[in-house]
Amino acid sequence: MRATLITALVFLCACRIERVAPNSQGVKQTCESTPRGDVWVYTSVYKTVLDRLEPLLRERMPEVNVQWFQAGGEKLQARIEAELAAGGVQADVIMASDPFLYERFKEEGLLAPYASVHALKMPRSLVDADAHYTAARVGTMIIVAKSDMKDPPKSFRDLTSERYRGRIAIGDPLASGTATSWAYFMMRAYGVQYFRDLRANRAVVAGGNAAVLQKVESGEADAGVLLMENALVARGNGSRIVIIYPEDGPVVIPGHIATFKAARNPVAARAFIDVMLSPEGQKAIVEVGDMHAADPRLAGPRGEPPLEELLKRGMPWNDAVLPEGVAQIPAMKQAFSEIFGR
């Protein structure tokens, strides 16, 4: 795959890029052209991270005006789907948290390949072999529990144990992209029966990560499945919760970045990706976003284990996970909906 990325990088930087500006006048730009003009970025990255990135973007791309559409993963996907149905997506860059969405868009021919030089340092499991997308951040689904909870769950499988009956909160894969990824990995590991066991155990489906955290902090649940960055921020703000790395493996979720094939400003889109994957862009992900950077050279957020160790602990990604997920997640969501009556 490294050879593939290098080949793609050489090809992309040797070619000329044709684009049509919004005024329909043809504009030719080479890979060496100075990025300029508006570039639209659709993202689910937190506003605090975007604020941290603004000075860096102005420094690296002084002639580019970055326009953001920031929303949660499901709202982001809904907007893109609506724009596609209306004739074409308006974004130049997508930076979302659902890795399966990228694979689907790739299969549908919506993404343009781009091999940033920074992608060469990323772990293989975080980079598309055909250079259509690259992780810009890494989220992790773990278990949180109240700090005074006796005998907290040690694994995701434990959540179906009778001793936690009515005491567990989980996210809703019909409302949260990260909950979708977690639920898919649970189905791969334990089958649809896992959801039936959770339902029988009176697990509370709370919606998104913020709702799960609220259930645990308020005492409505003793433990829950949560994104680690939410737990780190809450704990830093004084929340009395503990983070548990499940023995059956945390679910590591690459948050990719990619440019659309129909991008109005591909030169600026690629320059934006380069900034996000640069050491300075990755540092913002860790220090402000409380997530792992996709660059393995950076430390984990707030003293958490580094990326290399996280990937070893996590439920394994392989070349089959993404295409299988694209095919199987709709049926998984349907099964979840029927079991929990969503």
C-alpha cells in the first residue's frame, strides 16, 4: 500500500488539474498553483478544534477563505444526501466521523484520490489503499462508569450480564455515527443476538454520546458506552467517572478526510487536507479535540495510551471491515430498530 500511495502522490503532483469555477469559466491550475478562493468543508469536528485551526489555516493558506458547515455526523450525512439528490454536493472537503460513509462514497465514485505526503506516516489501517481518504483523527468507543460503582463491567460483552440489568446506557446507531460503528463491531463479534441480550437486560438507548454521558453523570445509569473524548472532557471538568478499556477491545473509529470529485476548488481542498494532516494540524486534534491523532508520533490525549498501543488493544480493522460494513450496516440498523422499538 505504501508503494500505491507513493505512486499516487507522484502522479497527482505531476498532473494538471482542470476545474470549472462557479461562473462556468474554465480555470486551469497545476499542482504547484497557489491555493486561493473559497473552499467549503463539511465536518463533524468540534467547534473548539476549528477555532484552534483558523490561525494555522490563515498562515498556510493566506489566499483561501475556509467556509465551514459543522454539524453532528447524522445531520452532516443528511445534508450531503440531500445535496446529492438535488444535483450535487456543495462541499469541497468532507471531514466526518463515520468511516463507512467514506467507503460508500468511494464505491459510488464520489471521492477524488489524493495522497498527501503526510499520509505516508499513518498506520496502514487508517489509510485507504487507493488514496481516496485518510484518517485525520481517531475516536475510540470505551466504557465509562461512575467512580463509586462496585464491580464495573470489564468488557462490552459484560453489558449483557444480569448483574448490570437496567444499569447500562448505550448510544443509538439510528442517531449517532459513532454509535453505528460501535454497534457494527458488536454485531461482527457477537451477532444480532447481542442486541437482543441488551434489550432483555433493559439497556437504555440514550441517543448520542452527550446523552449517554448525561445518563451516567445523573445516576440514571451506572455505566455506559461512550466516546473517549467526551469522557476525557467530562473528567477534566470534574465529572466523577472512570474510563474502562474493554477487555474485548475498544472500538477504534478513524475520522477520515477526503475531497469530493466534484469539488469546485480542488487545489484549495488538497491544501486544506495537507494542513489537517500536518504535525501542527494533528496537534490541534490531540490538545483541543481530546482525540488521538492519526499521526502515530504524537502522544495520546491527556496521558492516554499512544495510538500504536490503542490500535493493538482495539477490535481489529482489516481490509474487509469497511466494504462489509457498507453492505451490512443497513440490515444491522433495521435489526436494532426492531429489537429496541426505535
